[in-house]
Amino acid sequence: MIDVLYFAWVRERIGHPKDQVETGAATVMDLIEELRAKEDRYEAAFADLSALRVAVDQELTDFDASLTHAKEVAFFPPMTGG
């Protein structure tokens, strides 16, 4: 079981802040493909990956990152300075 967290507009498109997912995904991209297949709102949230960042167990990473032993994956838009 893995916790999947959604922030900002990702959360708004999906409709809730968190899912607990039973997954066999080896990488973040595999997890995204599983989520996209769930419902249209997930497909919409993950339609443009260039507009997303990901963290695995609170460490910023890439979509090809391994999920072996991961407990949490978070998706959020790029952060801007100010």
C-alpha cells in the first residue's frame, strides 16, 4: 500500500488530497499509468506531465524513479519563487 498525495490544481482536478493505492508499479510513471486508467479526472490531472513535479518519500525525483519500498508519492505543480 502506498499513499499518493495531490497538491494545488492536481488535488482540485482529482477532487481529494490523498489516495491509498495497492499497486504493483515499479516506477512513478507506472503508477501514473495506473492512476490515469482509473477515471477521467485522473487522466485530466496527469495529461501534461511537463506541468508536474513528483516526490517519493518526500524527496524530489523524476518520473522514472523506483517505487521499491516507497511509502509515499506526492504530485504537485512546479514551484515558483517570489
